Amino acid sequence: MKVLVTGGAGYVGSHCVEELVKNGFEVVVFDNLSLGHIEAVPKEAVFIKGDLANKKAIEQVFNEHKFDGVLHFAARSLVGESMQDPFLYLGNNVINALNLLAVMIKNNVNKFILSSTANLFDEPKTIPIDESAAIIPGSPYGESKHIIERYLYWLDRIFGFRYTSLRYFNAAGASPSGERGEDHKPETHLIPIVISTALGRRDKVLVFGNDYKTRDGSCIRDYIHVSDLATAHILSLRSLTKKSMVYNLGSGSGYSVFEVISEVEKVVGKKVRYEVGPRRLGDPVQLVASSSKIKKELGWKPKYGLEEIVETAYKWHKNNPRGFA
């Protein structure tokens, strides 16, 4: 199969491209490099610099290549930023996706994998969260993905357009090959922040609250190794034939902030300095997704746990102190 990967120079996207190449896919990456890194794109893939806001640029790519499917990663994805600048998310994320979908339908390409989010569920009534949970987006970012999912629903009904939406929380870790990892500026994700502190590149980790009703007082979050996410995207693409699907992806149990810090200490072999601060407004106590449906229907199962997530991330950050720079 020949596939287009939008946002394939980004964190999750580039890891998916790596796995696609390993599995014999012909890959074209389309990315404007506003958040991604050209160095993260595997050399076996064709790279095209372009912006989904430019519909003519998308059309040119489809004129030059015949695709069997599209995997869509290109999007702003910071919950906090979306609360500060909702137009950037409810505008750009949605409009860019619609530009892409319109060109796909025009060119009779009807297989689409959406890298979605479990931020669709805000504060769910039951944990772990399955696909039947009420959708109440927790931010403009989550809302932007929800709007795209609704568009996909109607494109399926009207055009027979097939899609799979994969909803997950925190991608983490680095490629076992050591060739790519997580490089955000600024970094907002817990695991790279704790690792950076362990490596002496940060002064301390700020823990937002230790008085939650959890096993150690800190919030519990879901983490999935980025290579496991890539595998889920590929399985979904290969199985996408007769009907569209929606799957939640998660560990099923989750890890607390203090458990993440402890795991990094174990892997690195040194204590990590942290300071407990006040709770952040709107932080749910626990967010963990269920993967029961995709495990049953596609046979997907996470290969890596927290230990491997931290080990691969630590190796990459240690060997790449300036990221991809």
C-alpha cells in the first residue's frame, strides 16, 4: 500500500512512519515543519513540505501520487494552549482536516485513519473509559477532534468513506531503534520533564497536588508507548474495509505522577528532585482509557509498559541533549 502521512515529521507521526516503512508500506510525508522535525522523518519516506491550510498544495500531492489511504496526525494538540487560543484549534485543526478530506473524496481515496484524542471525555463517570462513554470534550482541542469525527460520520454515510478514529491520552517513550524520540519546545509532557530533571537539565519537577483520592495522592494518567500507537494505526488501516470504526487506546490501569518519578529514578539510578505545588484548575483525578474493543476486534496489545517507555525515552534524551537540533 502507498499511504500519505500528514504530520509525519511530528512525534507520533514520525514513529508511525518508521513502523510503516518496516512493514513494507510506501510512505509520503506531508508536513509544514511548524512543530515537526525533518530529521525525524525516515529516509525511506518521501518528504513534501506543505501546509494543509493550502488546499492547492494538497491537490498537487494527490495529482503526483496515487494513495491507498491517509493517516492524519497533523494538528495542534496542547490542551492548555487550546484554552488560551481556541481559534487556533477550532479553526485550524478543523479547517485543515476538511481541506484534506475534500481532496481525498475528489480523488476517490476512501481510507482514513484519524489520530484522535481521549480528551473527548473530560471527566468520565467510569474508569477505564470505553467507547460508549458520553462525549463531553475537555477543551477546544478535544472539541476540534470531535468535530472532525462528526464530519467523518457524515462522509461515511454520504460517500461510503471509511475511517477509523483512534482515541488516546499520552503518547510516550521513544523508538527502540534510538533514531527518534520526543522533542517539543517547550516541553509540557511529564515523562520527558522528569527525565530532563534526572539528567540535570531542569532544576526540579513540579507536582500539581498530592491530596487526590488516589493510591499515593497524585493524579493518575494513561501512557502508551509511541511504537504501540503506531502499531494500532497500521492494524486499523489494514483492517479498514467494510465499515468505519472508533477505538479507545490505553493501558487499562494508568500510572500516578509519583509512580512515573519513581520509575525514572529506577531507570536512571538517581533521585529526582520534585516540589509539590497546588492543584491545577480542572485537572481530573484519574484518566485511563480501555483498549478492550481494539484488542478483541484487531488483536492489538501494547508491547511496552512504563519501564520500557521510560528506558527508551531516557536513552533517546541522554543521546540527544539538544533534541533533533
